[in-house]
Amino acid sequence: MKKIINMLLTAVMIFTINIATTKALEPKQIPFDLSSTVYNYGEAIDKIILDTSAFDIDTKSISPDTFEIYATATTPYTDPDILDLIAKDGLTHCGLYSDVERQIESISYENGKIILNLVTTKDTAGKGTLDFTANFETQKGCNLSVDIDYRIELNSPIKLADGTQLNSTDIQFTQNDGIINDEISQFTAGELNGFKYQFYTPENADDGQKHPLIVWFHGGGESGYKGVLYNNESQLKANRGAVCFTTAEAQEIFGGAYVLAPQTPNEWSDSLDDAKSLIDEIIKNNNIDTNRIYAYGCSAGGYMTLDMVVKNPDFFAAAVATCPAIDQANINRYGEGRIITDEELLSTKNTPIWVIQAKNDTTVKYEESALRIYNLLKDQNAILTSYENVTVDGDKYSGHEAWVYTALNMPENNGEHVWQWSARQTLKTPETVTDTETSKTESPANQKTESVKTGDTSLRELYLVLSTISLTVMGYQIFRRKMI
């Protein structure tokens, strides 16, 4: 019996030692987050945030050479029906990548976290968060979501304050779900009758004042695809067209503005009624100044901006259309034959319009779009800003990407930039639309629509004079009768 007990005790001791040894050998977890920014060229992963709060790191021992970083982007669309659709329509993935090395530009520290600031330029490989998937013969396609995975390896040990070291066998880096993006996180995703959108509420929405609404109509690449590949993300990530209006600069200019960024499931020409219904619903449920609703859009969204103004006269206070795809080639490709006629464009006389485009745009013909609109509407005070090409901060973009300028508030007319011009516009009622009306330069938050005295008022003034004389004569006659 004693032998059996001793054997059992020995077995327990061995088991306990094995567990302790196993636990001691298990690597310690260092979780990390991916952080991104929406740049002029789209959303890019530009930071990795390592949560090292469980360790007392000797930060002086860490340099960019301490780590190696590799990025992989794969498609989450694995459903057989979707794969068949992609194959049938001849779509090609352009935004996927595997084990692309990312370089560290600098390292910073914050609240026990190591922040790896990555080299991120327009031409940096492996930075993107969208997969442009298209058939380049039919020029049909869209930006799809991707699954992004980062792998971090140690080139040298991480030293702790007590002199000990963490080697590659001591720790394991584990990626948290999602991507941190402070601008995108300000939006709330929504859906109305199957029509998806993102919505931003200004910080001062509850200050007792009415606030303007900016509606951003995205380009064709940010659409869904045949209603199947429909992510409600691309319209915020592909460029700064929507998120730019949430910046402190834009919010100050507009006095605090709501921003609505709907996404069409296929083509904007199919979504006109859905978009208007959504705008009406947003107005009904928020503290919005219906005299200050602004339509902005680029490419196919520029087409949509103009079509919305045509179909909804006296609704938008102003419209800004960048490289609007109303030329014949794009109408055939995206608009399902819907042509915005000269007569329809001329009918927008009550809506101030600013068009923006690069002359070397090879996707949308400049002469048939921005220049055509301006030539038709210049007598109605339309504004045209044209560029020879698109270059910002040394980065060259395709001629079609003039929305980069709009999102940076760069277009200028007579010393006034496009955002300031928009914010100054208010919906004109019939009483305030006159030939002699002058523009106001009050701050957007205090700006009011004021009636102005115009036209020939001589008849009204003559009537007042005659009425006064008549009353005076009548009063004098009554006075004389009493005296007699």
C-alpha cells in the first residue's frame, strides 16, 4: 500500500512539474491593433499599436530594426455563387497581396503601448484596405472589402527595465479584430429599405440650432456590384470625399454639418428614388436646416449630383460636381442610357453649381462634362475650376481623380474656396430670388436668408401716397362739418 501511495505521489509531482514547465514555455501574448488613415489615394494601414502594458519595456533598446512586418490581404468573398459571378463577369482582383514587407518609419510610445509608424506613401505596396475588382474591358467593377493579416517577427530581443530580455520564443504577437480609423468611426452605418449608407452627426448637433446636411455621392468604383458585392464601406475608404467634411476645418466652415454618404448597390441611375427617400428620412429624424442641404459628388456621383438637382428643383442649396460622368461614353456604360439633357441642366437655374475637372481626364471627357455644364450655365452664375492635371504634394494622380482637389478644399473662385462658397449658399425662396441680390459673407452658423427689396416699386409707393392724401382729405371734410 505504501508503494502504491508513493507511486501516486510521484506521478502527481511529475504531472505538476510538467504543467508548470509547459506554462513556463508558453509564449506570452502581445496583442496589437492595426490603425489606418484615409489618404488622398484611399485608406491605408499606417500604424501598428503593440499593447506592451504587461511589460516594463526598456524603450531605448527598441528601434525600427527590432521588428520585421509582413502584410497579407485576402478576399472574404468565398461563397460559391459570388465566386461564380466574379469568374463569369471576368473580374480581376487588384487589391490582394501576400507577405508584403512593410517598413517602419519611426517608433513612438503611449500609455504602455509601442506604436510602429509605418512608411506609407501613395506607391507603398501592401498598405491598402480595399480590393478593386473589375473587368477592364467592360470597365465594370467595384472596390471590395478585404481581410488583412499582419505578421510581426523579432529581429533582436526586447529588453526589459530589469535587464531581462524577451526573445522571439518568449512572446507571440496576436492581431486584434478590426481596424482603428478615427475618422471612419465617427460615422454610423445604416440601411433604409435595403439601401445602405453611412451617417455623421456633428458635435454641436444638440446646440438648439439647425445644421446643414452635406450629401456625398461616391464614384462608380465605390458602388456595390449587381447588388451582391455591397459592403457599405467603400464610400468612406476609397478617397476623402466623405470623411473630409468631418474635419475640424470643414465643420468650422459649415458651422457644424451632418454628413450623409449613401452607397448604391449597383448604379446611381437605379438609386435616385432610394437616395431621395433616404435624405428625407435623415431630415425627419435630425436637426437639419432644410435651407442648407448641399450635394457633392465625383465621377458617377457627379452625374448623380446633377441628376438629383434636376429631379429635385429648389431642394439643394448648392451642388458641387467633380468630373461628372455625363459624357456619352459613361452614360452608355453606367447610366443605362439616361442622358441629362441641356434643357434639364438649364432648369437648375435656382441651384448654384460648381463643376471641377482636370482637362487631361481620360475616363470622363472634359469637353462633354464640366465644360459643357459651364457653357450651358455660366449665365446662371455657374463656376468652373479646371486643372491641366492632378498633382498634390508631389504625388501624381490620374487625370480623373480631380476629387482629390475637392476633398482638400483647393478649388478657388475670386478668392473664395469651394467649401466656403457652399456654406454661404442658402435655399432661395421665390421672394428672395432677384437679379440684384447680393451675397452675404456672414459666418455660416449665423447666416440667415434675408429678403431684399428689388424691382420696380413705384406703383406701390404711389398707392401709399394717394391713400395718405385721401385719408387726409376725408379727415379734413369731417372736421369742417363738425365745425359748421
